[in-house]
Amino acid sequence: MKKLFLIIATALTVVSCHTGKQAGKPMLGADRDRHGCIASAGYTWSKVRKDCVRTFEEGIRLVPAHVKTSVAAYVIFSPDQERAEVFLPGQKKHPVLKHKGGIWKKKPYVLAKNKNGWILKTGGTDVYVSPQK
């Protein structure tokens, strides 16, 4: 009886590994997007880097300017610093801003650096800023 149980358990393990599921949950890495980025490992596609990135590791963290919350936005620059991709919370599309005259712009967004760090504006209003130290 123990041998039969062992054979069945082994068979179930093999089947679950081949289907990308274990105990009804997707296995880590089974959720690649069309670019090959693994969302469950924190990766997302960056247009300006043309690579999978972890925004929280490689990006510049910005916090809401007027609301006390831990939901951050992130900015990742192209290698030549001519484009800035903005990763806003809850949005699937990430606007790419172009460098012009010391700021990065794409309506309605403007990204600039000041003495306190970075600031992201929408329609002239500060929406995200560098965290205060």
C-alpha cells in the first residue's frame, strides 16, 4: 500500500510540474508576458531600456506629493538619458517622456529635477516627488 501511495504521489508531482501549477497555484516564472518578463518575480517590460526591469530596484522612487501613502511611482531613464519612462501605480501603460531643455515632457506629464530631487507634474500640479529624507 505504501508503494502504491508513493507511486501516485510521484505521478501527481510530475504532472503538476509539467502543467506549471502546484497545489492549484501558478509556479513562479509561469507568468511570463509577451516580452518574457516574469511578473511574479517583480519584472516588467521597459520600453526605454528594451529589457525586463524591476522598477523598485532600478528606478527612481517618487512618492505622492500631497497624500500620505506608501504607493510609489518609479522613473527609469534610457541609457542616453533622453527618454524617461514613468511607472505609475495601477496603470498598465507607462508614458515615455522626452528630454527637452532640462526637463522631460509628454502631455500631460512634466518631469524635472530640483534642489530636493525629482518632481513629476500633471497639468502644472505636483503629483509625485522624491521622498523627503
